[in-house]
Amino acid sequence: MTDTLNGKRDDEKFKIAAAKDLGLSLKDFNCFWIVYRNGVQHQGTPQKYIDKKDRIKYFFHIDDEFSGIPEIHKINSYKREIRLNVWKFADIIINKFKTNEAVFRKAVSRTFPEVK
């Protein structure tokens, strides 16, 4: 379990643990994180991402036929889709909270201020 509430903005420990938990390489997880998490968090929808070093464009593809685990699908040498069933993904994350009380408690430990 990692501490995403008190860590720095880009908590590398969290990303390493999350990649391992989802069975993804760290590079694939980082691309997923940029496209889905950062896109939704900052724009309200997943975003495209261009890896300037490798000159690869990453796009999102949401479909109910896909898995709840992000899959990087190679379209061609310069284009990738990150395929995901977002509802199945949400179920996976919710199940982690339901089945591990420590994860839930840590996630909500500083959500609400204490009123005295």
C-alpha cells in the first residue's frame, strides 16, 4: 500500500506499486496514467499523449468488450491505443477497497476535516 495523500505530486513509489498490481510495465502504466487519469482529472475526458522521446502517440479506446486492465495495443510503429473497459476497471478498484479495510481507511483518512 502506498501513501498517495502525503507524497509528492508524482509519487514514483505509487506508480511502481500500481503497475505491479495491474500487471503492467512501469512505462505502460505511466502512459495509462497520463492518458486516463490526468486526462479525466484535468479535462474531464481521457487525453492523447505523445511520447516525444520515442515519437509514439497514445490514444484512448473505451469499449465494453475490453478488459478492466489497461491494454496497450499497437496500431503501427508510431501509434498506440490504450484499451480499457472503464466500468470493469472501476469495479476492480472498488473491490480493492471492499476487500482490504486498510486500503479503504488509508484512502479516506484525511478526506474530511475534523470538526471540534
